[in-house]
Amino acid sequence: YIGGNLQGNYSWMRGENHTFEPGFGGGFTFVYWEYEYWFLKAGLDYSQKTSSSLQFPEDYDAPVETPDDKVQITYAEQTIGIPLAVYFRPWESGPNAILISGSFALNYVTRLKQTTEEFGELVLKGNDINLRMKTNVGVGAGFQRQLDRHTYLNIIPSFNVDIRSPRAYQSITLTAELIFGIY
């Protein structure tokens, strides 16, 4: 199966005085579905997450001398990622099924925008971004609807956590995914 997805997320950064901000994403999906009650998914996703947190202004080359030198920084981060997920279908009734998912994603930060009242706006691209690779894990439970013989609509809310990242986000993500058989 192949398909595409759209995502809406509500994200926050780990840290002091963080904010909860909406974001979005989308991508292409390849599904290997050989067994009735579970399938594997891989693909390519784009996402944008935003949040602010009380941090040291290290990217602004500002001197940090005391713990009180933290400022509220708003981060807007764009990533390209390769998600790997396993979906389980523990229950189905006619064209409807419940889905339980577990995922792992390797993300690459393509653009980072930082904004503070004290230092202004800083946009980082390319090699200006330190530690561009991020890893993320997620769990979710949702709904699958069979639209015709080889076309399915998956609606999956999930909770996702960055486990290796200098700017670690946590997100609640709603994914709407349309997949169809190509064989």
C-alpha cells in the first residue's frame, strides 16, 4: 500500500516556563501489510513544531555568567523525517477497526528560527544548526475505516517524545492517513 498523511500537532518543549503551540505536517507513506492483524509503515514526513521555553541564549553568542541569564526563547523548527511504525488491529467490525500504533522516527532539522525580546530573531539553516539529527518515539490508538476493497482511512491520535535532541519536543499529534493498494 502507498498513501499520504496530514498531521496537526500540539507541541511543547521540555524546560522551564514552556508554552503549548500548534503545528502541522504531512508526508508520504509506504505500508507493508501482509498479515491481517498488524502492518508496518515507513515513509517520509515533514513537520513544523513551535514552542517557547526559558533557556540560555547560546546561539546568540551572548555571555552566560549566572543561572539568571536565561531568557524566554520561541523556537520554530522544521524537520524532514523517516518514520517507522507498527500498527496492530486488535478489533474489527465490518469496515471499521481499532488501531494501536508504536513508532520511531529519525528526523533531520532543516530550519530553526529563534526569537527573543532581548536579542531579536535568529534563523539558522544548513551547517549553522548544531546537532541536526533527532530521534522520536510515539504511541497512539485510533480508528481505521475501509473505504473500498483496497483503500483505507486511518485516523490516529498519538503522543510523541523526542529522546535525543538539544531542543526536545513533546507532542500530541493527530494524523489522518489515506492508503491504497497498488498490487
